[in-house]
Amino acid sequence: MKIIRENIINKIFRSKQVTLQRKEYRQVSQSVGDAEDFLNAVRKCDNLIRMLNLHKLIWQNGFHDKAIAPDKYGVFRTENITTMKPDEVFLGNIYGLWTFPIPDWENQRNALFGANGFGINPGTTVYSVVLDQYRNLLIKGLNNVIQQKKEWMEEYKKKS
């Protein structure tokens, strides 16, 4: 919806549009709060399967960004995020790790990263590395959506 200025003329002749615009502002504001709650949940998540379920919930709630969208050659190789299965999420291809779906990473929960040239503690599990990869993707996607919504809210405030 194009934002219109909330002046006396528009309040008289476009009252319905002004009312809808105010309603949208409240919804966008609530949505930013919801996104912040999702960010906190993502930061606390310690399991790939739970992260996948959070991802689905984030998507179902309308937080769509290309960083967390389906991509037949990318991380999320699915047609639909809301029905995505663990074997459709391919993590890795970072720090010299091979790319595998979630079930393979679940089977390597206790495998240590070992000696490396990436500055990662050799005692770190590869599971925690790919969990952080998934976490960072979701955080990036949510932050992109939050930024867009905040920009819209700023534009609204300028015209109200």
C-alpha cells in the first residue's frame, strides 16, 4: 500500500485509506515484535531439528526472505519451506566441511572438528559448526525482514 500523508484533506476525503494505513502500521509494528521473538528463539536453539521447525514457523508467519527461501541448488532444497523435511536442508560447504542433509549431521553429533587452519577450536563439534551456519542464515533472513518493516514504519511516521 502506498503511504499517504495524514493531513486534514486525506482524513476527510480518504478516511478509509487512512484507517487502513493505521491498521497496517499496527500490524507491521506487531510483526516486528514477533520477528524479535523469533530471533531470540533462534539464538537459543541448540538442535538442528528444532531449528528446522523454527524455520518453518518463521516462514508460516510471513517472514520471507531469499536467505531462508527455497532454492533447488542452495541450502533449502524444497518446494515449500512449511513442508520442508530434514533431508531437504543441506548444510556444510564451510570451513572445509562437506555438504550433507540434516540427518547426516545428526549422525555426527559428537564428531570433533579437529585440527584446522580456520581458527576453530579442534574440540568443537562439526554439529555445532553447522548449527551455527543454520542459525546465522535464519538471523540474516529475519534481520532483512525486520529492516524492511522498520523502513516502512519510518516512512509512515514521516507522513503521519
